[in-house]
Amino acid sequence: MLHTPGHTSGMTSYLVDERVLLTGDGLFTESVARPDLEDGDEGAADAARLLYESLTERVLSLPDETVVAPAHFSDSAEVAADGSYTATLGDLADSMDALSLPEEEFVEFILADMPPRPSNHGQIIETNLGRQDTPDHVAFELELGPNNCAASRDSLTQ
């Protein structure tokens, strides 16, 4: 388990068999996490700095061959040869502009084009924290659909 805050303060990623990194909502194949959902716009810059640290110090320190398997994908995501929405860390580092920026440029870049918050984000947070009793089938539906956890509506790749 890797502590990878930025999207939320408790965000974690899981390295499976030293080969596959389950990144949850921290890193996608076409974007990085949006940092504004937990503490709003006022906390987004600090969360973006945490995300930068998580990505540069923990995630990008893994071997380039590490397969990144995110929790969501958007319309701009490319399907891998095996039909999954995964990519190697090396390929993402080479193609995603956000992953090669210095910290302050990263923060500015991420904050510049965040989509509007999803209308159901409050319900998702309360469900995830166990503060709201949500039937399993409704919780499953909350997790489906477009990738509203990404920092940009458009791909952050070249």
C-alpha cells in the first residue's frame, strides 16, 4: 500500500505483485486526480501540492514497466491491447504533460481546467465515509459513469 494523498487526504494506491499499481482516483491513463472535492476550491492548491508529491515521490519512483490500473476512465482514454484501460507508468510519464512539470506549474496547470463538481459528489463522499446508509446497488451506480474525479475534462497527454 502506498499513501498517495492529493485527490483526498486518505487516498491510497496498491502495488500488486510489484507489477500492477491500482491507483484508484489518484492517477488515470489520461489525467491526474482533481484536488478540490474534499476541501473545496479553498483547499485545492494545497491538495494539488500533496498530489504532486504523491506522484513524483511515490508513484513515479516505481519502475517504468509498472502497469497503472485506475478506478475510472474517460472518453479520451485509450484501450490497451488486452482490452483494459491500463498503461505502463513509463508510457504515462512520457505522454502526460502534467507528470513532467515542476511543482508550481503542476499546481497551476491542474487548477486551471477542472470541470464543475459532479452534482452527486456530496452523496458519494458521505457514502464512502460511512455517514450515509446507501444500498449497495445505489453505491455501485454512484461509482459508474463518467470520470468526474479527473483534474481535466480533456486529456492531459500530448
